Amino acid sequence: MVTERYRFECRDVADCDVVVYSEFEESIYEAARSHLKDVHGRDVSDEDIEPYIETL
């Protein structure tokens, strides 16, 4: 049973309202990196994303 969830809220640009949830920590990083690259054209590392990942 999964007891933790992870949340990423995109704050790359003011009008982006994407929020990603995952039950798996590695998945949230992958989803956040994909969103930032595909939508905003930014290549980022896990270290860049880490401050924006929230454990719920």
C-alpha cells in the first residue's frame, strides 16, 4: 500500500497551470522533466526540479 504521494506544480511561467501527482518518487521527476522539456523547451536536472517536488 502506497502511503506517500508526490506533487509537482509548474511555476516555469505565470500562465502554466499544470500540476502532476504520482505515487512514485522517480515518476514525478520524470514527468516534471518531460513537461518542462516538451512544453517549455527547458532541459533540467533532478536537482533543478527537487525544490518544486512536494511530498503529500
